[in-house]
Amino acid sequence: MTILFTGYFTVLGLIFGSFFNVAGLRIPKKQSIVSPGSSCPVCRHKLRWFELIPFFSYLIQKGVCRSCGTRISPIYPVMELITGISFGYAFYTIGFSPELAVAVVFISLLVIISVSDMAYMLIPDKILLFFAVILVPLRLLVPLDPWWDALAGAVAGFGLLFLIAVLSKGGMGGGDIKLYGVIGLVLGVKLTLLSFFFATLIGTVAGLFMIYFKKKSRKEPVPFGPSIAAGSLIVYFFGEKLLEWYWSYFIM
């Protein structure tokens, strides 16, 4: 039964991942996420239902528009797949418990802001506020231990990045700062700090990778949102085990 529901949540994640792509691309441009329907950004060909099957349509069409042959960005299937796997793994590890609602909402936030930041180098306040309004009562209903750790995490996440922005004189975006306030609410203090460590590590590797392959120059800014999302997801699912391993291995 667990495998069945894991598969169900994975498919659900693929479907929602497709919608999150739309939300991440349209909300920053203040466009409706409902209409008009999806179309090719080059030839404006309106996509039919069989061209909108999450992840699989990309594979069937070999990554190009059926109408004009323009290459489709791999961001679409990648984010759909990440959402599907994350939803499925959330159910597999958490099961039918109140924390599952927190996990699904948290994953949704991270996917949408990743798409937005990769496309426009922007994490809109509207997205953060929408998810904060949902996550605050959820964290009160499904509290961390101790209960005040969520509030302390929000303060720590916001404060840490704000301090970095001040010391680096603008080296950290305002969207990243506010995002970490929301992340801290979900993770609590110690996992928030750990997630920042992973986000920085992932961001550094990604930046060097893009510079090496000449996709970015050393002076061009690199979106930090996707690295924050990756680090936060890793820590949400594996943070406690990573800390236990660290203390048992390095602290005698």
C-alpha cells in the first residue's frame, strides 16, 4: 500500500510540477497563471493535451516544439521530475501525517521560487507571502520540538542573510533574505544553518561549473534561489541524520 501511495504522490508531483513551472514564469511578470493556456514562446502554437503530459511529453517530442522545432528548455521536465520525486519521497518517509502537509507546501514553494529565480533572477514577495500565510498556521498546528524553534529559525534565517547582505554591501538579494525567513519557519534554527551551508556549497559548485563551461562570466550574478532550494530540501529530509552522523563520527 505504501508503494501504491508513493506512486500516487509522485504522479501528483509531476502534475503540480508542470503547474509550478507556469507559476514561476508568470507570477513575476504579473500574468495570470490560469489563462491563456500554455503555448510555444516562439511560434505561439497552443499546446494540446498530449503535449502537456508532465515530463513524458518532453521525451516524446525529443525536447523540441512540434510546430516550429524550437528547442524546449530542459528546466520544464527537470522541475517536474524534481517535484514528482520530492512529493513521492515525502509520502514514503512521512506517510499520512500532518507533517506531510508541511512537506508538500514547502516543496511547492521551493520549486516555484527556483523557476522564478532561474528565469528572472527574482523571487517575488507575492510568492513568499502566499506560502508564509499557509506555513505559519501549519507550523503552529504541526510544531517543531520545542515549539518556539520555528520562530527562532525564521529569525535566524532572515537575520543571517540580512547580516551577510549588509557586510557584503548588497551581495545577497532581498528575495533570498526573505525566503530564508520562511525556510527557517519550517526547519528551525539548527537545520536552517545547516541548509545555508549546503546552499553555499551547491551554489559555489554550480557557479564554478557555469564559469568553466563559459555560460557565465566571473562578474555575472548567479541565481542563488535554486541552491537555497536544493540545500533546504536535502536538510529537510536528511538533516537530522546528517547531524547524527557528524556528531558520532567527528565527536568522540
